Amino acid sequence: MNNKQKFLQVAIDVPINQLFDYLPNEEPFSIGQYVTIPFGRRKLIGVICGISLSSNIHPSKLKSVINVDPEIIFDAPMFKLLTFVSEYYHYPIGQTIMSVVPSRLKKNLNQLRQFELIYQATPKLTKAFINQLPTRQLRIRKVAKELLNADLRQTDVMKLVSNWSECINQLEAYGCLKSKKYEPKVNVPTAEIPTLNDEQKSVINAITKKKGYQASLVFGVTGSGKTEVYMQLIEHILKEPKSQALILVPEINLTPQLENRFRTRFPNQKLVSLHSHLNDIERLDNWRKAKSGEASIIIGTRLAIFTPIPFIKIIIIDEEHDMSFKQQDGLRYHARDVAMVRAKNINIPIILGTATPSLESWHNAKRIDNKYNFLKLNYRAVKSASLPEIKTVLVNDKTKNGISRALVDAINDRLERKEQSLIFINRRGFAPTLFCSSCSWTAECKRCSSKLVVHRKVNRLKCHHCGHDQNIINQCPACDSMGLHPLGSGTQKVEEALNKLFPEASILRVDRDTTRSKKSLTSLHDRMNNREVDILVGTQMLAKGHDFPFLTLVGVLDADNALYSPDYRAPEKLFSQLIQVSGRAGRSNIKGQVLIQTAFPNNPLFEGIKKHDYEIFAQTLLQEREQMGLPPFSFTAILRVESKQLKHGEKFINDAANYATSLSNKVVIYDPVRPSIERLKGYERFQLFIQANARKDLKNLLRQWVTYLRKYPLANRVKWSIDVDPVEF
């Protein structure tokens, strides 16, 4: 058997749903290793996914791999997960696998970060030895004398002499020094472990008493101590030898504060983070520490769910409801759902924590068969802290600068009491539109069917979809009028208005434009905790996860935009967002207040928010969804098509709809439509919504449909994708 020809089945990052056969070279090989292979005229990196004794292609026509790297990237359980993901989301297996491989490995740049060294003297280095050195070796003698007194970091030696590397090499040749990786000592303060309340104890006991796979929804009001529950569970898990824990957070801005809390709580455990603010070398380094088992705690955003973690014993999804867990391009996976499959495959518990569960998770927790373990935290963890008082404030066209009198008075009150305020508006820039008062012309992006956003501080008009950027114009191109005005409000305009209203206050704006650096979010927390900021102005980046003990007021502007959206998920998203941002107020022992500006103060959604009653709101929405046959009572997918040529996109989507209709009478095929942004980045867009009452019916149709679409003549002239379980419409 061993003498038979073996064939390597390799996954490659190409849009073809198959593995490619290659002949091995002389190097040892194993499933999970990455290889350099010839592909046409190119050299690509692939991953060995299988080893076979046969091939559909004659060996004489097969090429050999160029080289095999000894590192094994993925083990068998991870390949099982990736195969499931490829099949479920109908994405080519090679692209699925390669999309979760660290980018440096795909570029064959597999070296780790270059660490600084520290040099130490050996017993051979003595004063007598230094005196015997030739007098012409002045620099070597200088380094040796310093080394005799104390260990030297690499940077110290570089400052000491110009030809430092030659000096180090010579002393090493003499046997006078040794080197090791320099690891600075970090004085991590020991965190005081808070006393758990009865609710927290009950939740932890319910989770730890059962072994193996179990999905638990921890439904806790904002500030109820869910993070402390996570840490107690991880502490319990890490008592076992060779144990690792994975915590997923929806956005990068949640990572620094959570990471700091875990570091202070677990100073003796190796912790790594995985998110897009890391450079490629840092990410590969942390990925390898997780894969080797060196790191026992891994905190990351959605892509971290595919990290190889050999001793993983628990998965925690913080803010499980958040739409950021769904990838919106390429491999359109949902990290929460993939985490469920991973936990079940390897028989470990998974915890979903949130103050506003997704309706899918709420439905699963409330089902008669108890698909999820439902656990509840009704009160804030700090005994003296209570949920904030939430009020609606009626606004009209006379509201000055978009900020109501009631909100101005409330901010003034906080300034007098040396407390902090947060003004939330989910729109960055100065104004969303540049408008001509004479002819109603508006500035539009030439590549997208969307308005250009006014950024007045830099005197630019920007498209937030494609990145188009141009100078602000002063004269209307349609009627030559000079009456151009910014219409609407964004974070910059609100910041400007607040500076005029409160000239002596310290105001900080937090949005994507102001938080581009890695340290900006860490700096934000330091400044807030040191009470260097009086008023925060920001977008959804501030809506969740942050804990500012002196913040007692939240003001919400322009909340009405999402009330009458065509997206059936809009009420769920808005309720969640407003509850989350409201939860930033009064988290310590100071009572918090929330003022929501709206033209519809009696809307049932606002009534539910004022009562902090997610349960009634969720049940009402679920009843509506059930009556309309919408998720979670049905299963859906969207075919999205983009084309440079309008006619190509129209023909592709129409033929696709006709073929899908012929495949099954158990799946509803809706008419193709244009999305609200019909043109994006120069591409004309179309989408087709399909819906089934049974998942197996949808799965069967998709399998046949995708096969047809991949072979369709226009498939190479348009961009198309299948989005299974979509969250955006």
C-alpha cells in the first residue's frame, strides 16, 4: 500500500468549488500543511485537505508541489467545520479555507515577529579577559565593560556603538555572552474579584453543572455583570490542565477594554487578541500562540472563530445579537452560527450573552424543547446602580441645531455636577447632504446612487460607500445658484453646536474618522475614567460594551430614521441599539438618565424602551414574524448580483429567478428587485429573495441553483453571491 502513488488534494484560493490533485515531491507531507504549487503560470499557496490513492486525472498530466511547509495549519475538527461552512454558505471550498488563513501564510511570509534580544554575560567574561583584548578593539571592550555590569538590551547596544552587531558577534564567538528574547515585565494590577450576587451564582451553576455541549443564552440587562460571569466560567475551565477559552466580540472597539479587564483578572495566563487593528505579523504571531496552546485566553472579532485552538473548552459570544458577527462580502458566514456548529462538533459549552437577544436566539431559548438554556440577570451587578430613566423628547423643525432645550438643560445639569454626557447620533460627517435651496439639487456620488456627505472640517465631500472624495463646491452646477447648504446633521455638526452651547466644556468626538489609530480607543477610556472629557459625541462605536463610571446622561438624536424602514429587521435593530446606548448611563452608583429625541414619542417601540421591557417587545415582534412567515419561522437566502453593464445584470437575475422557480414549489421565489442603493462603486445591483418553511427545502434548491449559476454563460461577466440567512436587506 505504501508503495502506491499518492495524490495530494489541495485547496486553492480560486472561485472553483473543488480540490485540485497534485503529485507530492520528496518532502514529507500531511493533511493540514500548506504547500506552494504551480497553477497555470502562477505559483500559489494551498492547503493539503486530503491524500488519495487515485485521481481522475492521469498522473502524467499532474504537476508536483513545489515545496511543503512542515507547519500544520488546521487539524481534522477544523477541516470538518470549514467543509460544513463551505457547503452551508455555498462558497467554494478553496476560497473558504484560504479566506481564514492568516494573510502572511497566503503570501508565503511565514516568519514570526522579529523580537528584541537581551544579552547576558557568561562566566568567561571577566575584567581580566577584557584587559587581554587587543587595544584596537575599543568598541568591543566598551560593550564588554557595560555587559559586565548589567544585562544589555539590543536597543542599548545599538546606542552604545555604531558597529554593534559585529561587537556582539565577536563576543559571542569568544563565548562571553548569551542572548535570549527580551520580554518586558508588565506590572499588571491584580483585579479585585467582585462578590457575585445570587443571580450571577445561579447562572454560573446552571452552566457548570452540565458537561459537554450546551448552548446557553445569558439574557442580562446592561450592567448586570455578564462579563464577570464570563470570567468566573473561564476561571473554572482553566483549572483543568491544557485548557483554552475563546471570547468573540462584535467590533474592534470592544476589544481593548475587555482585554484589559481579562489581563488584570488573569495576570498569570497568556492572553492574545485577534482583530483587524493588528498588523499582519502581530496577527500571525497571536494566531500561532492560540494554535500551539501557548495562549489560554483568546479574544477576537468574527474571523477568530476559525482560529485553530487545540484545547478549547468553552466559547463565549458577547453581544450575540450584533449584526457585525455576519460577514457581508466574500464568505458570508455568521460567526455566532458557526460557533454553534464548532461547539457541538467538539462537545463543549457555548455562551451567548446580551441585553437584547436576536429574535433567532430568543426563539430558540423560548422553544418548548429548550434548544438553548435560558438564563436571566434582572438587575445591575452594582447594588447601588439602577437602570437609567428613559424619556422621549418631542422635537420639531424649531429645535435649535438639532438639540432640544430639554437636552441642553440636562447637559448643563451634568456639567454642574461634574458628571459626563454622551450624545449619540449614528451618522458621521458634518451633514449627510449638500442641498441647493434654489433648484433642490443635491450632491451625489458618480459611482454610487447615494448622496455625498459633507465633511466641513476638511472642506470635502465624501462618499461613505466607495470612498470618493472631492472639494466642497460653492456654486450649484445645475442652476449656478450660490445657495448651497448642508442639510441634516452628523457627528461633526453636533460637535460644533455643542462647542457653541458649552464653550468651557471638554468635548470629544468618537467616530470612524477620529479612531483610526490603535491607541485611540484605549486613550478614550483613560480620558473618560480620568474625567478629562465632559461630553462625548459619537456613533454606534459607543453604543455597547463601554463602561464609563461617571457617565450619567445619554442623549439620542435622529432616532426616527429607522422607524419606517423597508427592512423587516429595522425595529429589532433600533430597539437593540437604543437599549445598548442607554445602558452606558448610570452604571455605577449615580442614577442615569436617557433622553431620546423623536417626532413620534408615542410609538410602541419607544414605549417598550422606556419600560426596559425587551421581553414584551420580542414576543410582539415574534408574533408579527410568525404571521408573516418571516425568520425565525422560515429560512431565507438572497441572490445578490452586481454588473458593470445594466443589461447583463438584468438578464442574469431574471434567468436565475426563472430557473429557481422551476426547481421547487416548496420555496417562494420573489421577483428580482433593485436595492435602495441601486449602483455601488460603479456596479449596477440587483437582488432576489427566496424563502422556505423548511431548511432542507431551501438547502436542496440552493444546491441545484448554485450549480446552475456557476455554469451560466454570464457568470463570468457579473459578480454574484448567495447570502444564506441574510441580516441586511
